[in-house]
Amino acid sequence: MNLFYKNTIGLIIVLMVCIQFSLSAQDTLNLDQIEKSADKYLTFFSDNNPGAVVTVIKKGDIIFNKAYGMANVTDKVPMNIEKSFNLGELSKSFTALAVLKLVEKNKLNLEDNLSKLFPDFPEYGKKITVKNILDHTSGLANYNIQNLHSNDEVYSFLIKQTGAIFEPASKMKFSNSDYAMLVKVIEKSSGMSYQDFLGKYIFKKLSMNSTFFANEIANKNIAESHFKENEEYIIKKDVSYIYGNQGIYTNSIDFAKWDRALYSTKLLKCDGLYKVFKIGKLTEGENKSDYAYGWVLMAKNGIRYFWHGGMQNGYSNLILHLPDTQMTVLIFTNRNDGYDFLKMAIYIAKLFDKDLKL
């Protein structure tokens, strides 16, 4: 992981500065051949199966965006690129940026602890900072999604706990309670609802007009969620209203606007964006953390790649972000059965960059 520290300055320069985006002559690709290769590889989503939208973004511009399979297998509605999907855990990066926006506005500090923010929080909250929650190093107990149905219920669950499940900052362990708790942090610090805050400071700023929340899906152009049962796909309206780690719906076109913003200061100043892609050290042993602000941070053969996936409520998605070449691969699917989406995204990335050594 030392590679991240050696390349800190390069990361700031390459990833965070505001630049103009256009495809140069050297970016010219044989898109017909690439499409044929992608189609052959993505048969898992083709025909009458629940489908996918696969998108490749280069320097902020969509250079490939194609729909596969069905948006609704029951009514035989084909998928199209305008369909919206529940982002699942890809929602975390939006939540994290909202927290950093509050830090930028001096309404929140990453070192604030839960007991300071919420006077009724138990004693164990004094050791858990906002930064711990963002990095999944908080030790907050994981809630059972079958038993709880709102962020308020998650909060009530957490204040009934007698302590954290491990010493905060000692290790990294995923807990759905973390980003659900960040919703409460955002609302307490901003005086606004989570939905209104993200709407004002992210979605409206980026003209993400096809982006909305789980409680707003009625009459929206969504890809229906599918579950595989007894070898058949059925549609279930499995919707969770616990936000923070899921519940944002968007399409590939809007998501490309979000991706472009990560290269500019339209949403955050550069020092705020820098935090997103910089990992921190744990208190026990070597630095093994590869998670920060809604992204998994990795490197292989000198190539940095940032990604996140998630399977939730009948949707499975993955984002692969390659900062050194400023390319992003996005996979949205409306099915709950798994696949190695990271492997798939890397394969697609290599179609557009034959020199990519991942």
C-alpha cells in the first residue's frame, strides 16, 4: 500500500485538478470491434434475462454506453440506457462527499465523535469519530436489514448497544450501520434532511435530473429489480428506506456527470477531494486499510484502481475508476445473482486500453 503515499502528489495533480475534457486523436478506438467483443463477453445479461447497462467514461465523456437484456422480464420490456437503478452501496460515495461538504462549510469536523454530535449517544460513542465511520473503522454493530426500516430505527438500535464490537480505529470491518449513521450526522450538522442536502449540493449542481431516492420511485423510469428463485427470475418490489449505504437511484447518463465532477472543484475544493482517495493508517500493525470515503483503493503492477460494488434489493452494480488514465467503467444490473463484476469491469477496461496491466 505504500504506492499510495509515493504517488500522493501525482494523485492530486492527475485526479483532482480542473481540466477540459476532449478525446484526442490518440484516443480514437475501433468501437465496432470493441462492441462486438463486449457483446460476446456480456451474454450473461442478454436475450430475455434481466439486463445491464455498461458504460465507459473517458476524461469525463461517455465513449461507450449500451443496454443489454430486459428491464422487466415479466412484461418483456427491453433495457435501455435511460433506465434508473438502485445504486446500492455505490450510494456511499455520495454520502461521503456530503460529509466532506459539511467539513468544507465548517459545520462538521472529521474528528467529531458521536457523543459530541448526539448528547444521548452512549459512552462508547466518545471513541468513534466521523472519520472512523467513513472508513468502516468505527466498530459500530451491524444492523439487521430485515428488522429495521428507517435511519431513525438504526439510530435507536445503536444507542441501545453497550459498546462497539471492536476498538475504534483498530481495524476495518464493513458495517451497514456506518453509512446509515452518517445520514443522521449530515442531518444534525446541516439542519436539512439527507435528501434535501444531497439534492441541493450534488444533484442540482450537476443537473442530475434522473437521480432520485427510494421513496420517490413511483412512476419513475426504473429497471425493475429481479430475484432468481427456482431457476427463474421474478420481480420483487424489495425497497429499503434506510439511506446512506443504498437507496439512491440514477442512470448511466447522470452517473457520468458525477464521475466528471470528481476531476473538478465543482462539488468540493481540491483538498476535500484529495481526502476521498487517500487511505489512513490503522492503530494495530501495518496499514492494511484499502477503504476510504465510499471507495475500495487498490494497486497492481503500478496501476491504481479504485472501485466499489454492491448487491442490494435486486440490483448488483460495480464502478471501476482508473485515475491514471482517467477512465471509468460502470456496470448497472437489475438482478440479485452474483458474478465477478470487478473481473468483468477490468476486462471491459482492457478493451479500451490494451496497455492496462491489471
